[in-house]
Amino acid sequence: MNAQPEEKKKTILSAAQPSGILTIGNYLGAIRNWALLQERYDCYFCVADLHAITVRQVPADLRRRTYETLAIYIACGLDPEKNHLFVQSQVPEHAQLAWILDCYTQFGELSRMTQFKDKSQKHADNINAGLFTYPTLMAADILLYQADLVPVGQDQMQHIELTRDIATRFNNIYGPTFTVPEGFIPKTGARVMSLADPTKKMSKSDENPRAWVSILDPRDVVIKKFRSAVTDSGCEVRRGEDKPGINNLIAIYCAFTGKTPEDAEKEFEGKGYGDFKAAVGEAAADALDPIRTEYARLTADKGYLEALMKQGKEAAQRRAGRTLFKVMRKVGFAQTDGK
Ligand code: AQP
């Protein structure tokens, strides 16, 4: 019997910015899913340092966090032999394609992006052009790899929609060039809210350390942060429209334990917020303990991380270079070397 030809794997691209230590929001919304999808897809995961400088960074911190973020990816279960793990700034094709896509993106489209509006409010003294064109760089990240699927948290879905619009527009002008990607958000944990203000998204760059739980927080800190999480008036562990704090904690508890919200409500019937917060803290800490141990092992060997960066950069450039060459030819740039 003839062997069936193996079906070509579809491609995934996703990224996180080294703009702080990654949080349980980044983990539940994105990285945990990357690990679940890695067997079935050809995966490119990058450390988005070009994106990070849209907000002012201390250079030494940014460099250190770039290594940390790569180590966190692996500690969270991304196998460096099965995935292409790389640093965005080491693949210049991202910035090159971003410029071209800037010229195919409308000012009005970028003005509508809610992340731009939020971040311009937060950093009113530094509303730079990079913050404004962040979504076209993100479109370049995705389109360079001809990604079919982009697993992200809820907050990035608007940027994926814009990426789809830009890709479709370009394809309509020049003929098929880019794969039009689909966004993919998880069933639980797609939007983890701040523990200090549950009406706001949890963000790694939040200046209030009680607002987030980082993937690397020690066990006692994780438990303490959940114990001091802001909850709502009342004392029943039950979801409700006017209960953003409890809604958030139930969602986090379910994301870490795999239980349904109904199960969680039943489990804590007759118990108070104190017992529930302790249980959420324990569940999160149990999941994070092995990640932190693996992270410590990985960061002890900087040479290993650098070798991985080099390997990832080469693989990324091979794929990205092909797409960029095609795009440059289509828009009419003179080229002397073939790909
Ligand atoms: N609170 C969240 N809940 C669920 N998913 C989240 N993500 C971020 N925050 C949450 C997802 O994590 C991935 C990486 O995010 P990013 O680093 O590229 O940028 P971000 O979305 O701006 O994340 P932060 O933590 O809020 O960073 P800062 O503070 O620097 O702006 C993305 O898939 C994102 O959806």
C-alpha cells in the first residue's frame, strides 16, 4: 500500500513583549495555548522587543528581560526543538515589511485601535509614532511567516482584524501574496483582569505590583497577592454583572483547575471570599511552581539561550526573507539577488 503523503502543517506566529515579567494574563491568554498547539502546527514564537520600545524602556532591563522571556517560553512548555523561538529585533525583515505595510494602512484605521487610545492616555508624555503604528508592525510579524493562526489574548483581537484587512487589501492590489490569518483565543483566561482594579486588564507593565501576578512570583507572593485581590461588596462566591472582582477570580480559578464556573460556585457555596481567594492562590501557585523551577535552571546557562536565539533567528530569516522578497518585487522595488 502506498504511504499517504504527510499533510503540510499550518503555521502559527505569536509573540509577547519583554516590557515586564510575563504575568498569568500572558500565560493563560497566550503562552499556555502556544504550548498546546505546538505539536500540530509549524510554530514561530518571538520575543517582541521592537514592540516594547513603543514605551520607554531602561536598556539594561530590556536586554535582560529578552533573555528572561525566552527562558519563560521554554519553562512554560515550548520545546525549542519543535518551535522556532527568536528575538524580533534580530530579524530585520520585521521592520522592513512594517514600513511597506504602513503605506497600505490608513491613518483612520490606526486611530481606532483601542490599545493606542489606552496607551496614549497612560503615556501622555510620550505618544510616539511607533505607538501609533504598533499594529502594522504586528501585521508584519504575522504576515512575514504566512501564519494561518495567531493565538492571542482578547486584547489583541482588534489588531488581528486589522492585519486581516491589510493582508486582504494588499492581495487585492497585487494578487495572492499573504495568507489571511485567523485569530485564536482560549475558552478560559482570554482576558485576565487586574487584581487591584478588576475593571482593567492585567498588564505586566502596571506600576502597581499588586495588580498582577507574574509567572515568576514565588509561591508565598502568589498566595499573598490573591489574598489581597480587590473583591466586590457581598460575600457569596457567585458571578454577577456588578461583581467584576469575583468574576475575575472565578475565571482565573477555572483556567488553572479546568473546572467550570458552575462547579466553582457550588464548591464554595456557604464559604466566604477569604476561603475562595486562598484556593485561587493555591491553584495558581501549584501551576506556577514547576515553571519557576525550570526557569531557574534555564537562566543559569546564558550560552544555551544565546545558541537558541541564533538558531531561531536563522530559521525565522529563511521564512521571512522569502515573503519580503516577494512583497518587494510586487511593489516595484529593483532587486538584484533572487530568493
Ligand atoms: N490580561 C490578559 N489576559 C489574557 N491575555 C493577555 N495578554 C496580555 N495581557 C493579557 C496576551 O498575552 C500576549 C502577549 O502580550 P504582549 O506582551 O504582546 O502585549 P500586551 O497585550 O500589551 O500585554 P501586557 O501584559 O498588557 O503588556 P504591556 O503591559 O507591556 O502592555 C498577547 O497574546 C496578549 O493578548
